[in-house]
Amino acid sequence: MKNTAKIEGTAEAWESGELGRDPAHAKRAPKEIEQQVDDALCLQAISIRLNKELIEDFKFIAKHHGIGYQPLMRDALKRFADAEYKRIAIQLANEKAAEEKEREASRQEHKLAA
């Protein structure tokens, strides 16, 4: 019988990759399961061409943070979209406030002229 050292099954062993990252024990999930996961997480696959240097940058940053580069890209895109929504909302609110200020000034001019 072969005597192999076993790695204790702790959360730390899974998080560090000592357990669960051996490709010999991995297999692709069936398409139905992949679709269920995508549906549950509201994910949609897309095809996009990016500069190789940008991809390498994301891989480096992702490795530093201990995550995959694609989830990092998703997070970066989500952060950007959220920030843009906020910027647009502020811009529209400022424009609306300026229009209201102009209308109020116009009302005041009409009152004074009357």
C-alpha cells in the first residue's frame, strides 16, 4: 500500500489551494449546470478583444489579490458602471437645478416687470 501524506481538510487548505486545485481531479460541469449557474448569477458570456498588455496587467493584479483575472475584470467593469451612473445622476441633477434656478429667476423678472 502506498503511503501518501494527507492534507488536513481545513478551510485554510481550500483557500490556499493545497486542496481543490489539482487539474487531475477536475472535470467540466455539464452544460445544464453551467447554464443554471449563469442564470442564478445573471451572467452572460461575451466576446471582447482587449490589448494583451491590459490582460497581463489584470492577471498580475488578480494574482496579487489571490483571485482570477476574469472576476477582477467583472468587478472593475461593475465599479466603472456604478461610478458612471453616479456621475450621470449628479450631472442631470445639477442641470435640473440650474434649469429650475433659471425658471425662478425668470419668474422673479416677470413679477418685477408687472
